Amino acid sequence: MKHHYLRLLTTVGILLGSIHVEAQYTSVAQLSAGNDTTLGCNVNCFTLHSSLTDIKGTTTYLIDSSLSYSGNYGFNITGATSLASVDEIYSGAITLPFDFCYYGNAYSQITIGTNGAINFGSSNAYQMNSGLFTNSIPSSEYPAATIMAALQDLDITAGGDIHYIVSGSAPNRKLIINYYQVPQQACTTQTVTFQVVLYETTNVIELYIDDKPICTNQNTGNAISGLQKDSTTATVLPGKNNTNWGSNNMNKAYRFIPNGTSSASSVRLNDISGTLLATTAGTGSGGTLSADFTSTCLTANSNTYVVSVTYYNCLGDSTIVSDTMTAHKTVVALPVPNSPIYYCQGATSPSQVSATGTGLKWYSTLTGGTGSTTAPTPSTAATGTFKFYVSQTISGCESLRDSVVVTVGSGNQGYLATSNSPVCLNDTINL
């Protein structure tokens, strides 16, 4: 996926002015639940940090003029569908594989004009796409719901190719439309090459211009690049509204980003079985939202979590985007106790209890208390079973505790011959 840092221009109606915003944006719908993580020593809870695309409605648009030209998808794509070489005309209706929202309306079809215009819907199928024009946009001279990628007078009958192809998989498919080495009508030795990309779910429109020389023999060399909603509203690339612009090896890229109301629902946190654990609202601006889930606590040595969000388009249809991450506890193995141990009551000089491990600490209880690095010595004064608890510490992390079991016996007890217990005074052995 391509991530770009933006300088954004805001437009209402025709371009009225600009604001400069440093933001991170992507043309695709994505959500990141973060990398898998291992928690620190004795840590059971953590904050899960996620981020997601802030997909907005298409009532208005921002222009990103810092999109990298190198992100284009190639201008001559093998396997694409080419238009018939008929001059000054829109194609027949082309059915989109996904609904595309444009200025608040959803479209399932487009027509591609041979002079650099792309119209939403089917009303302009096989109608004229004139390369002779007078007005800047917005204007009733041009159809509503039209992308002027690089509107100018071209001649597809003189060479070149106009083709389209769908790439990717839902919910991030894209329709790529290429005008490849199409001659200009009055300067047929000069050709134009540019690309328009329509993105599923985000409704972002990208424009990549490779070559667009100026031909002053027609329309005084003027061309238009922008989006027209209707005769009163348009979003136009600065300096490219019925003016002279362009060159060979222009190598420029632009992105039109919907800037209406955010379409994201609450962000959800589920465990891997589907149980809902928490919801939170995404916060932030500039194309990316953050969603943090505090006090996410493990119920096992490792847990996998699913973070998801639902986006709603201009029809109210929903698209769910999700990601998973796994959190692990830091688990130190138990030491290996030398256990069980048997003594006779009153035995003299019992040995310290022992275990195999690193950084051993000894305790009198299974949990709590303060550990000692000195192993205890059991008393044989009284009979019974006694437990001593031990942990080990590796790389600063302490394990849970295991036990050394010490049994102190008295005489007058009977033992089987197979028993490992010591035989004390007055004991009997059963053979």
C-alpha cells in the first residue's frame, strides 16, 4: 500500500483558496491493529493502539498535489479493454464492479470520452465528447458528474489507445483508465499519456500525467483538469482550468480526496472467537484516525484480537475492514525442585532444600511475601508434610513458584518394600 504525506487544497464550488495541512493519507481502506507484541515481566494488561483510514463522504474534495508520480500503475497495461477508435465520442456504458460515490451520488456505470473526459452514469453513452470548448468549469457547457482528467482536443483515430482494467480485490479494487500516446487533433505528432484511477470504498480519484504537450493550433492550447459536479460546482487543479498547461515528460500526479462527513462507525475490539470486548471512536484528522483500547487484558499466555470498523457509502451500504494482532505474556519456566524429601522425626543436620534453576528465590507461601536467595533448612522437630516455594529469575523476569515437599515421619509406621521413604526407629516393613 502506498502512504503519502500531503499538502492539501480545499475546494468549495470552484477553487476558492487553499489551506496547508500536513497529513498522512492512503487511497485504500485499511486498518492496522499494530504488530504482535510480547508484554513485559508480570504484565497482563496493555493498550492496543490501532489506526485506520478516515474515509469521508464525497460532498466536497481536497486536492493532494504531492502524490508521487512513481505510484502510477503503468500506462500501457496488457489485458486491458480498449475503446473503439472513434473520434469525439463517449464510449458505451461501462458497468463498474463496485458502486462509486461522486459528489454525494452513487454510480454503477461510466462512459469514457475520447477527449479526456469521464462521465458517471450512462446518459452520455455514444454522445459527443467535444474537444472544442469555451468555458472554464463549472459550466453547463459540460455534462454534470464528469471528471476532466485532461480535457482537450484529441484524435484517437490517428493512433494511440484508450483502455481500462479493474485491478485488486474487494474492498480495495480500483478501476484504471489509460489514455496512451493519443495524438492531439491539430498536432498529431504530439501525443498525450495520462491515467485516472477510481478506488473502491474510499472513492478517491487519482490522476497521473505522463505527457501532455500544449498544442496552440486548437483551443489556443487550452485544457481543463478537474471534477465537475454540475454547472455551479467543481473542484479544479490550480492553473489548469481552460488554460495553457502541460509539457512532455510532465510526470505529475494529483489526488482528489473526499472531504465530507466521516463514514466510519465505532471501532470494535473482539477476541478471536468473536466476543465483543470493547468499542471506541476513532480520533484524529488528515486522513488517518487512531483508536486505542486501554486495559486490554490477556486471559491466557497469548491472546489474538480482532480490530474492525464499518464504513458506510453514499447508498448506506457497509464495508467492514479488519486486522488482527496477538499479544503474548512473558512466561519464565518454573525451576525444577528436588522433591519430595523425607526425614525421620528428630533427624539431625537436615540439608537445605534445593532446586535447579537460575536466580532462585525462596518463599514460605505460593504467592506474596518477600523472596530470599538463601534456601531454607527444614525442621525435623515435628512430624507432618511441609512445603517450601521457589521461583527462578531469567533476564529480569521472575517465574511463578513451584514447591519442595518435605515429609517428616515418626516411628511405628508400616512401609511397603517398594517405598522410597526412610525407615525410622520402630517402623515396620511389609514385604
